[in-house]
Amino acid sequence: MFLLFLTFSGCAKESEEIIPNTYVNFTIRLDDPQFIGLNSVGSAVIVTSSYDGSNSAGYDNNGIIIYRASQDEFYAFDRTCTFDVELSIAIEIEDSGITAVCPECSSRYVFPNLGFPTEEGPSKNPLRRYNTHFDGTSVHVYN
């Protein structure tokens, strides 16, 4: 039973690392006008290198999506589509605010589902997640 658990744990780890590791370390304030959209649960914003240089750029400078899952919980995802990483395509947030789509392969990723793709597109791997810490006024994103 233990070996079976290790096997599946190893597979999950591989899918999380489909996007190469990139240094990320920045903090946003929710009272900053460019992030005011995050004051609502179920909303998302894109952070690019224009905010804090390479610290906020994500893999290949595609940017990072921050999603507010609840009053106290935020998720941060790399914007790089996981279907064909070599193409380095940045996904776009859809109007719903809870999904993003790749303009190239049409894979859709669901933020409340931890960035996993729907079955409609070719991608089978979730978006790369970064750690977040919320202190009541700011969200720190890091790895």
C-alpha cells in the first residue's frame, strides 16, 4: 500500500513541474488600484514583469495570475500553458474570472480547481502554482 502511495505521489510531483522552476518573490497590496479587482472572491488579476521586474514575471516572462479563492485564501498560477511548454504561450483570463484559456491550443484551466485543465482541451497538466501568504492587506507570492 505504501509503495502504491509513493508511485502516485511521484506522478503528481512530475505534473506540477511541467513548467520549469522560475524565481518568484513579490508582494501586492489589495488597496493598489491595479489590484482592486482582487477585493471580490472569485476574481483574478494578471501580474507581469512591469510590476516588479523578473520577480513577478513567471516562466519566460509570461506573468502570473492571482486568484482570490476566499476571504483569506489566494492562489497564484504561472500564465504559461502546460500543453506545449516550448511554445511558451501565455493564457488569458476569461470573463468569468474563474477560468483562463490558451489562445493557441484552447486548453481551459479552472482556478478554483487549483489550475487543473478541463477535459475539453489537449492539456492534461495543471498550471504551475506558486505559494501565497495573505496578511489581511497584502498578498505575498513566492516559491
